[in-house]
Amino acid sequence: MLAALPVRLSRHTAVRVLLAIPLPNQPIPRVVSVDDFALRRRNRYGTAVIDAVTHARIDVLADRKSETLETWLRNNPGVEVVVRDGSATYAEAIRRSLPGALQVSDRWHLWHGLARSVREVVAAHGRCWAAAGPKRQTLTRETTTLERWHAVHGLLDQGVRLLDCTRRLGLALNTVKRYARASEPDQLRHPPYYRACLVDPYRDHLRRRRAEEPGVPVLHLFHEITALGYTGSLNLLHKYLNQGRAESERISPSPRRLTSWIMSRPADLPAGRRTHLDELVAACPEMTDLARLVGEFATILVERRGSDLDGWMTQVREARLTELDPFLRGLDQDHDAAVAGLTVSFSNGPIEGVNTKTKLIKRQMYGRASFELLRHRILLG
């Protein structure tokens, strides 16, 4: 840029001129939002502080240590409310420096934490809800699983130890342990999950043709759907038919996909997908309770009914969904902040926007003058 203008100035002088620009003198607000951002991913992080009401940048700290934020809060009195994520480090710093301040846990992080636990519940009950889906042919992998389970438990019933089982069966020790822990073979069987495929739009045609002519060659079917617009290969069609996917009305979703359906607003799901979700959820009592509890938590979050959080936690414990226990422990440890986050209107959304802008600044210039220049450009906005 200097050469193109043309300006006879070195890059070092340009950096010094930029650093000489005075920073805006922002008053310390009553409500601040704090969050970390990566200076060097997985290695070094900084902390951004903004006004949670006006979204103005207040300060940038060189690390995310508890002592650093604690010192900043002590040196800048007047803060009454601090919005943060679930970081225990920030929570401890705020508690030590401002015992009377209100800590507010960000709602998005609460919802995200619930989603992780919901996925564990969905995966744990996969055999239950997947049974409501289309019937499938027994695959070679499932057959091998059943054979191995019977072989391992047959040897264990004879008094053979685990190490001897590994030698006799030619399996790894951890594999034998996994089979030994399963009291029944169904605990090891997981239904296959398939992604969307190029053959899916022609499923009805394939089903109709195979019903009319059971022995129709696959090559004939390939030519027929190719004339209809199919762009895939013959091998893909063979695999599709061998997996039994043409006989099913629809494919069972993966645990990740089913979790996303449960965590979505019902109005945002197409009618067919909503009906499919209702069938899968109704097939398992635990899944029915899970869907109900997720819906109630969403209502608490949207309507800002933080006072109902304790009652919701009691319902979760009564439902005995053990996979949700880590999420409940997190709520217990950060109870007051979680209730505040589900009650007041403040959130960490604005500071996440600042972090996104910081990534752009880093890609433009970070490394030229280290943290000092990065901090200067962030605060200049």
C-alpha cells in the first residue's frame, strides 16, 4: 500500500503510527460480557471485555487466567453484572473480586450443553427407537457381532479367563472385555444408518418394478432409472439394493440427526419429518420423556422462566435418564448463574461477534507487532 500510494515510509513506522492512535476512553459499564478467544489455537488465549448493553469494546486481556480477570475487575470498580459462558475460571475470578455481582450464564451455552447430553441419551437407546424404523436385512457385521458374543460368553461360562479368550479367539483384550460386559447380544447391535443417496429419488420406481417382476436384473433397473435422470453408478445401485434400502419407506436417522430433530422447534420441521420423529420417540418410554423434557427446557429458555429450572431438574432426576447427569451436575455447580441466564435478557451473543471480527483482524496482520497491535485494533473497532 505504501509503495502504491507512493509514500516513503517503512512498515515499522506505519505500525508505530497506528499504535500512536489514542484508544477511546470507554467508561466502565454496569453490565459487562467476558469471553475468551484464541491467540494461538489450543496454545494461548486472550480475554475480551465488552459492554453487554451498548456492545462497545472495553478492554482486551493477554490471557484467560482467573488472576488476570480478577485483577482487572478489582481495578475497574462499578461492574454489577457479568455475562459469561460456563467457564469455571471466569466464575471463580468474578466470585473473588465481586462477591455481590450477578453472574449470568449464557443461554446458548446452556442449550448447547443440553444438546450434548441429549445425544448421549439418543445413542444409548438406539436399539429401542430404531426398532420402530424399517426392518432391515441382517448384515454380515451384525452376524459377526452375534457370533463373537456367543463365543466369548461360551468360554467365560466354562471358566476361561479373559486373556485365554483373546488367545483362543484371536481378538484384542479390549474387544473381549467389551463383549464380556454385554449381558445380552442386543446390547452390542447397532442399527445401520445411511446418508442421503443418489438412488433415493428413485426408490418408489425400484420398489414398484421389483414387486411387478421380482427377478428383474439390476442392470435393467439401472438403465430405467438412468433414463429418469439417475447420475450414479451401477455399483451404487447394487449396494443400495443389497442393503434393503429400496424396500423401506424411509431410512432411520443417525443418533446425531435424531438429536437435531428433538432439539429443533416442531414448527421448523417438515410435516413428514415431524411424523417420523413422533413415531421414533413414541417407541421408547425414555425417548418420550426426553422429548418432553427438552420441550419444557426450551419453553423455560424462550419465555425466560428461570424460576422453573429447579422443578425441571427434579423431573429429569425422576425420569432416571442417567446420561443427563453431567448436565445436571453442571447446573448444580453454576446454579445461580444458570437461573439468571434463563431470566435476564443479557447474553454472550455480542461478544461472540467481536470474537468473529477478531479472527479477521488476526488473518490480516497478527504477528507483525504481537499482542499489542492486535489489542489496539480490536479496541479501535
